[in-house]
Amino acid sequence: MTHTAGFAYEIWQEPILRYQEATGTPGIISCQDRALTTPLLFDPGERWEYGINIDWAGKMVEAVSGQKLGAYLKANLFEPLGIYGRWRKVQLLFSTFPLYKRATFRRQKAYMRSERLR
């Protein structure tokens, strides 16, 4: 995965946020499948951008394995590597992630951008 599929997240790209607001499409942190229906921001291979392409990869793992992504990763990645204690922290993060408000991400985004400019 090289993040060059053409998708973007609304937390990084204002055009995607505007599209979601205009169409009523939920944001990615809602964890709804409809959040994966945003259009391409650019042609695949044209440039690099974090986006829903990695979420689509997770959906493919779920479809092929018949398991939720968290369960698949636990059984096929974390446990074979002996990562037990940290897995619980990852589960807690995934379970609380949708509770964050979009405004929180906007503040984080603004902070990260200001850090890049320094």
C-alpha cells in the first residue's frame, strides 16, 4: 500500500469534507460503510495521500477471512508475534475511536500543519 489510490480522508482534505457535508456522507470516524463512498480526489498513481484506500484493504481482509479485521489481526499477526498486552490497548483505541468529535481532528490537523511550517 503506497497511499496513491486517489482517495483522501476528510480530516486532511477540505474538498472531501465539503463533499461529505453536501451529500450527508458520514466521516471515516463514524465506522460506517457509507464513509467509504467518497470520490477520488486525484487519479490513482498521481500523488500520495492518506485516505480510505487502507480502509478498503481492511474490508477486503474481512471479506476474504470471514472475520472482523481486529479478530483477524489478533489471530494472525499479534498473537503469533507474542504481542498480548499491547493488543488490549489497540482494542480499546479502536472501540473508543468513533467517540471523538470532528472538531478534535480539526484542532489536531491545525496543530500538525503549524508544526510542519516551523
